[in-house]
Amino acid sequence: MNRMIALWAHPRSRSTALERVFIERGDFEVFHEPFAHMAFDEQSAIPFDAPDRRMPTTYEGIKTALRDARLLRHVFHKDMCYHCVDDLKLDAEFLLEQQHVFIIREPGRAILSHHAIYPQMPVQSIGHRALYEIFCRVTRLTGKTPHVINGEEFARRPEHTVRTLCDHLQLDFLPHALNWQAMCPSQWLPWRSWHRDAEHSTGIDTRHTCAFDEAQIQANPRLAGYYAVHRPSYERMNQFAQQG
């Protein structure tokens, strides 16, 4: 049977770079944030470029699209748990038919990057809290701790991180997938404005991996409040991150 791998993320976690690795592998059908189509449309306040009219806009419809794709080949989908957290928590069957990978990034750095693109972002869209809820749900269902990647460690040691992930998923490590031609994959078109740096990259961006200065976010009371809400979830998940 073909496999389905889910990469669960929060915005600005470096998840798109890891998704690009799977695009470059060439042995998976890759879906970019399919459940965003149930959370947003072109009328939403969030920056939205070009909705994919082929993608259903309900949880059940999107789930069916992923399952149908799996009938033909292996499937990899990257998404944000906050897009569909309530549905996911109730859907043990769907969770159990996938292999789950979680990626996290220091919330202060992620919040500042998110705010630069979408200043009106609501607190739930920071995403760490919903991510932790699904992490706990998968842990309870499977009796095993899911694989967790810290986005800063991914940037510091991309080859090591991807090799470790491939070992965990029992996939061949394909070195060529760590480099690519600068372009916008078709999967990114609905959210292209969010991925300009990734679009112009030719590999994993190893910049900005120094320790985060919390003073940068405490200067903005609203963002500091968001940070206080999501930081505990990050700390809990980071205990399980594969940091070598």
C-alpha cells in the first residue's frame, strides 16, 4: 500500500523548505497546506494569492482528495494543525493511517516573521498550541512519540536532519533533494507571497540560526502576549526534537 506522510507545522517554521525536499525527491505526490482551503478563501483577511479551484473546501472533501491520491502513489502533505484542529482531534482513523512528523521553531522568531507578512494575525494562527494538541493526540493513539524537528536545527544541519528523518520514516536518503533550481513549485501558488524567500532559494537557508533575543518581541505588547500563549507548547515539544 502507498504511504501517507503528514508534516504538521506552524507558520514560519521552515516547514516549506522541508516540503521542498520532498518535492525534489520525486517519489511523492506533495500537497501544500490542503486544509487551508477549509479555513480560508479569497475573501479572507489573510494574504491569499490564487486559490486552487481543484481542492475541496471541506474537511471531509480534502481528506478524500488525499486518500484518492494515495491510491496512485505515496502522498506527502504539509499543513498547519490550527486549520483543522477540532476535526483532527476527533478523527482517529485518519490520524492512524499516516506517519506523522512535526516541525517547530522558536515562537518569538516565528511570530515576528509571521507579523511581517500578516500584521492582523489572530493569536490562534501562531499555531504552536494547536500543533501540541495534535502531537499529544497522535502520541496517545499510537503509544509512540512522533518525530519532532526543530526548524533552527534543520537550518544548522540540513543534511543530518534530513538523514535522520529518512531513517525514521524508512526512506532512502536522496542527497540531490537538498538542492534545487530557484522557482515557485505549483503547489505554492495559492500562498506564493508567503514563500518569496523559499521560491528564490536553491537549498536550505542556513542564516538566522543564532539564539533569539526575546527583547525583540517584548517591545510589542500584543506580540508579547501571543508569545506567552504559545511558548509553553513549544517548550514541551522541543523536549522531543531530534537535535543529535
